[in-house]
Amino acid sequence: MSLIGKKIEPFKAQAYRNGEFVEVTDENFKGKWSIVCFYPADFTFVCPTELEDLQEHYAALKELGVEVYSVSTDSHFVHKAWHDHSEAISKIEYTMIGDPTQKLTRMFDVLREEEGVADRGTFLIDPDGVIHGVEINADSIGRDASIWIDKVKAAQYVRQHPGEVCPAKWKETGETLKPSLDLVGKI
């Protein structure tokens, strides 16, 4: 079942951010764009490369008004320990949500039940809490955070310009399309 167009459900979770434990709820997502990045587990191999890459793009995403959250089924305590002991993870400034109850992982439909861990899922959520983008990769395939910059820009553009759509490979200065009868069969 697709999550595109669905509003996130109410939740409450503990997280680690910049040396502090914080509570995160669905209210944190209201009024701004968000990227939620699920990953299988702390203290692993591909996961730190992805989260470090996401940190490298965090400033650019913040400039676009996007807040970033990473989520695994580990606890917020494990996130802190990983942050304290990994060169890659120690760089992270965004919020690392713990989901030991697996509520969020189930809500976003990325839980591998038999293992109790999340798939590599990334979600783009608008200021109303509605999901606009989803990417899910196999455990052995790491993600590239840079692609989300153009996806965010496209989502923000079409939100501000109802009736227009962004074609493949759209860039911020590129042309958009206005779906109409006149375009049918002409692209």
C-alpha cells in the first residue's frame, strides 16, 4: 500500500540530538518540511555512511526549510553511545529518533518483522504532515542524500504553484508542465 498522500499518524518517541535526549512527536513535523530516514541498526556498516552523507547535506536541506530525522529500532541511549564512539556519527547534528517499540517503523511500513529492524526507507513530508516522496532500498544498497535536495525543491515548487508539475530531471530553474488536454500525446 502506498504511503504517498497519507498524513503521518500521531506518535511520541525519545531521541538524541546534539548531546541531549529530546522527545519528538508528530507535532514536530507541522509547519515545516521534513525528511525521515529509517535505517536498520546502529553500530553497523552501511548505515553510518548513509547518516554521515545525510549530515553532509544537512545545511543545504536546512536552507530549504527542511528538518531531518533518522530512525532505527535502537533506543535513544544506543544512538548516544554510537554518537560518542563513531567518527562518522559524531558529526551528526540532526535528530536521531529511537524506535524500540517499532511504532514508527510500522507506521511508515518499513519494519522487517522477522528481524525487528527497519528497511532503508526515506520519506519526504510536507508542512501539513503529508508524505510526498518515498525511497526504499535493500539492506545492501546505501542511499545518496544529494538526490533529496532536488526532490524537496520540486515538492516545494508544486506546492507553491498548483496546477504545475515537474518533469523528469527537473531543476529549480527548469521548465514545468501544466497538464491539459493540449499536452496529451505531445510530450
